[in-house]
Amino acid sequence: MPVTRLINVGGNAVANIVTTAGAGASRTANVVTITTTAIHNFSAGQAVTVAGVADATFNGTFTIASVPTTTTFTYAQTGSNGTSQSGTATPGFVAISSSIPSRRVEVREDEGTAVGLQYQKPEDSFTAIFSCATPAGPDQPQIVLGNVVGHGHGYGSLLGLPAQPNGAAATVLLKVRAKSNALTNIRVTEIE
């Protein structure tokens, strides 16, 4: 039986952090809130690299925990309470993990939010970035992993279900983000 999940993925543009003293970065009870100068289009679960903050303890690569407003996001970080300012937030990808043993996985954007996707695969340790356009039509997947029925006259695979570089089965199937600075919703369908 197929399992389908709807996942919100963020954009790919760098956001500037507010430069007003004490207003751009705040850490309270091991939760950091970053405030950007404009709408950032990031999403919860997306990786982000924070750099150039005046207090360097805020810098690093983190997974966004929440997006309270269009100009703020939070992440967990152990440290003393404090505030700072300036710097940049560079978005990364949302990891799409397997939820069932699958022989086929389809990824597509919802028509209402489609902007095209960028993705990375585990075969090269998620280093190369691939792009795909918006969906060709209703219910047409943009990324297909595994056995593709009807592809190559009913045999063969388009991308193949990924394996980690050490040969183990992949727990993260791929990493995805919007191709532009926009939010988009993707549908991930895993077929046993």
C-alpha cells in the first residue's frame, strides 16, 4: 500500500540578518531565533548555514525547527542566553527520509505552488545539485526513484533507489529544495 506525505520545502536565496544591535539573533533556553531583513522563504526541516554574526557562537549549520513568521526562524543550539546581529543565512535542503521499505518513490510539487526543484542524492554524499522543471501535468512526478513501470518498455529504472556510499540501504532518499526563492509543497509517495 502506498504511503504519501506532503512536505513544505523552502527556497534557495541567501537572507541577510538584521543589523540592529541585539535584534538579529537571540538565544534563550537553547533556542535561537534569527530575524532577517526581508521575507526568507525557509521551511521547518530545511538546513541553514548561519555565518558572519557578530557573536560567532551563533554561526554554524543547523536544521530549522520552526518558522514563526516570514522574517524569523528558529533552531536548537546549546549555549548561554544572548543576542547579536548581522550576518547571513544560507538555505540548504530538506532531507526526505524513507518511511517504509520501498521499491519506488515519486516526488512532485503541488500545481498551486510549483516553481521547480533542486535535489541531491546520497550516492555522492549529497554534494552534486540536480534541477528539474515544474510538473509536466497533473499527477506527473518530477523525480522517480526505483522501478519505473512503463519506462524502457517496462524494465529498468530512472534513478534507482539510492544506497549510501558504504553500500548500506539509504535512510535519506534524497534532499530537496525549491529551485527559486519561493516556498513549494511536494508530495512524496513511497510504494512497497
